[in-house]
Amino acid sequence: MLVVQGLHHAYAPAQVAIRDLSFEVSAGEIVSIVGPSGCGKTTLLKALAGLLAPTGGMIRFQGQVVRGVPEGLAMVFQEYSRSLLPWTTVSANVELPLRYQPVDSIERTNRVSESLQAVGLSGFGDRYPWQLSGGMQQRVAIARALAYHPKLLLMDEPFASVDAQTRADLEDLAAAVRDQFDITIVLVTHDIDEAVYLSDRVVVLSGAPSIVLAQIPVDLPRPRDQIATKACEQFVAKRSEVARLIRRPPAPKVANAPI
Amino acid sequence: MRAASIFFPTPFDIFTRSAELWLSGPPSRLFLTDTVFRDILPSMLRLLSGWCAAVLVGVPLGILIGRSRYSSDILDPPLQFLRAIPGPALIPVFIILLGTESTMRIVLIAFGSLWPILLNTIEGIRTVDPVQLDTARVFGLPRPARLWRIILPAAMPKIFAGMRVSLALAVILMVVSELVASTSGIGYRIQNAQIMFLLTDMWCGIVLLALLGYTLNWLFLKLEDRALNWHRGARGRATR
């Protein structure tokens, strides 16, 4: 569904964020992208979303080369309070993107209530985002993405700005909506536990300029459980494997670098 | 000590004289006197026309400059130059170009109150959160929708701040414009009263201006409160 080939991005000739990334994401997968901070994770996600034109390589989404924001793609940003519009209500926030899609008003209303229900915010449609807690605001952002009925959902450190308990809840919510709405999720995170817990596969990036260090399949059984899954041996092994790759990144081979 | 100074009449004197000047008309005209229709209402009409014109020019121009690098490069230098001209200095020019009727005064008020609106709009448009713009693009909002649904509402608090500063400026410019070559208006009445040594009448006009400025500001704050209710709420939450 998503193919990244030889992706390269430099903000300036001397400032290469992404050296060479290639990976694929199949329909229905949850793939996490992890790496040391400043390794170009957000740059990669922006390129996937079509918000940024990479300086090299190619991204294909559903067979089409990505130039500009493709259809069927939604995104959840880390900064929920800045991504939601404070001047309209929760339901208006969720509904806004649908107004510019070929969706009639009855269907719009249905989708808004369906997605608010999916994130457990049914009674909160008339509130303003700033009247809600951080975790609830991020749920609104997720609901907005779900109502859009995307094929692919990109998440940029979506749970980094909420407290630990809320974070665990939101992780389980993400896994649940993947099943309910039949979407593919690509998630950028700096939290190794989260990456292993949520994903079918973890893509580990090196430090900038980044390459793909490893792609680690996670075949832990689903549904996963915050306590049982994280206690099982397989989880701990995967977790250590990813952690070792990030902590001591082998120096990328300079010889292969494009000039 | 209560010295009966002719230069400084007591508030009571001013109050009774004001009632006499403006509220002693026939009941058929709600007790308003001729001078209310000849001076006060025309003054307010000029004030509001000039201010509205400034809003109608300043906000769209500000959006254009704030959104487009190109128009900003072209328009910014001449605008910065024009902005440096004190409005009243243009009165002689406007009199030659536009005569001594209301048009000249309205244009002067509009010119002077344009700048805070324009600069605040540019600033507001330029400082829209990039995350909101990215969100709008990812969710496929077409360009006009991004302007109406994201950029304008986000810039509204700054635009309103500019409009409010301009309202105070508009009152000042209204008075100044009426001190020169005029035959009606609150400013004209004040000056006329001074020349004829009707000092209580002069003070009545000054107090009326204070009341007018206060009321306009109050009304505008009410409007702002309604329009930007979300902003106060969101900010209150953030700083709590």
C-alpha cells in the first residue's frame, strides 16, 4: 500500500536529514518508526503525507507517486492543542474535513457521531477543545482522522504529550480502531515500549542522516494487553533488540552515501 | 473652597448646560435639539464611516500582504512610508483634493485608522500556527476554505485588537478634522464655543467626546467578547 524507495532529503546541501530510506507498508499493518532523536522521523512523516517534497527518492501510496497530499490519508499530530481549532466545537472540528469531501450532510453527521463514539467522547460534541483534558483532545484528533475514513493513518508521536495512564489507553484505542475501521497505521514514536507493543513491525532508523538499520517484525498475539503482553518474554526480547539498535547505532557506511 | 472660576465650570454646570444644549428639543424628536442633528450625528457618522472604510481596506489588504511574499515585497516599503505621515498633516492636501465637506473628513479618519488594522492583520495572518495549516492541507481543505476556516479565525484576535486601537484613533481624527475649515460637528462646536467665550459649552463638548469614546470602546469590547469568546476561554485555560 505504501512504498518508500531510496528516500533522501536535505534541508540544505550541508544539512542532510534523511540519507536513504526504503521500506514498505502493507494494507492493514501497524508499522512504527523509531530512531534516536533528530533522525528525521518527522521529516519522513511529512514526506509521506505529501507536506514536504523530498529532495530524492520516491514514495508511492496505493500505486500512485506521492506529489502533494494524497487522498485517503489522515494524520494525527503530536501537538493536539495546536492541530485542533479552538474556535469551533469538538463535532465541528471532526466534521470540518468532511465538508470538502463528497459526503452528504446526513452521512457527515453519522460519521461524526460514529467516530466520536469510537474514541469514547460521545457526549462531548458541543464542548470546545480547550475545555477538555490533553488526552481527550488527542482523542478528538483521532476521531477527526477516523471520520475522514482514511486508508492510511499517519501518527506523529501522537501520545508523547499526555500522562502515562492516558497514553496506555490511547495506545489500546489506536489498536482497536485499526481493527474497527480497517485502516493502516504508520506511527512515529521515540518510545520503544510503545513501538513494540502497538506494531506488527518496527522500522529502526539510524541517527541523521538516517538509513533503515533494521525492520523487526513483532508477532506477539493480538489482542495485546498492557500488562500481560509487556510481561511476556517475547516482548522483552523484542524491546531489547530495538533498544540496542537505537542506543549504539553502527556507523552508517559513508561509501554508499549519495553526494 | 469653591471658587466660581469661569474657566472651570462645575460638573453640575456642565451637566445642566449639556441637557439644555442637547436634550431640550420637542417631544416629537425625542427631545433632541437641532444641534444633535446638525453636529453630533454627523460627527458620529463621519467617525463610523471612516473607521468602517479603514476596516474594509485594512483587513483584505492585510490578508493579501500577510499571505503573499510577493505582494509583501512590493507593498511594504510604500506602506511603511505612508504610515509615517501623521494624518493631520494631510488635512491641507485633502482639503485641496476633496473640498471641505464630509468626504474630506471621512478620508482623513480612514487614513489614520487604517494602520493599526493593517499591521495587526498582517501580523495575525503571518503568525497562524503552521500545525493548523498542515492539518488543513492533510485533510484536503481547498485553499479558500483554508483562508475562511483556519487563517482568518486564527488571526481574528489580532485583527480585533487593531480595530479597537483604530477606533480610539478615529475619535481623535474626527475632532481634529472638525477643527479645520468646518461648519458642523462636535469639534467645530467646541472650537466655536471657545471663540465665543462660551466656556461651559466648550466643556460640554469635551465631556461629550469622553463619553463617546468610552461608549464606543465599551460597545466594541462587548462585540469582541462575543466574537472571540473561544479565544478568552482557550487562553484562560493555557495560562491557568
